[in-house]
Amino acid sequence: MSMKKTDLERLAGLKLDSAMRGKAAPGRFGHAALPDRKAQRKLDAAAGLVPFACKLPAELTEQLRERATGREGGINALVAELLAKGLKA
């Protein structure tokens, strides 16, 4: 049974889409080589980090992102610092 042209085009599009999502940009474009997710989880666990998800208002998250730019440790370090200060009070 042969496939219709539209089915072939759809499958080709899905193949292209999954190929684009699967590969990271090569190092020559200035992206540092990041460990894969499994390795990153091991590094985080060794550092004593635990994932913690919560829902926040959009305005608050924008403020956090603005404050975290240019900060070493990024948003994770900022949130940890703010939570530590808040829990001391």
C-alpha cells in the first residue's frame, strides 16, 4: 500500500522536527558543553540540591528573572538566598 503525498510530507516534517529538537548547537557557536540530564541530576545530588517546584505569580517571576541576570548562580542561587532570608525572619 503506497502512502499519499500528504502523509509522506507530514512524516518528513515530523522527522525534521524531532531531528531539530534532539541535537544541541555545536560548540563552535559559543555554547558550552552541558552535561546531559542524567549527569546533571547526579551533579546536583552530589551538591546536596533537591528539585523544588512551586507556582508563583507572573509579576513575581519577572522580578526574580530581572534580579537574577548577571548574578553568579542565576535564579537558583537568588531564590535560595531569598528563601533563607525569609525563613530567618
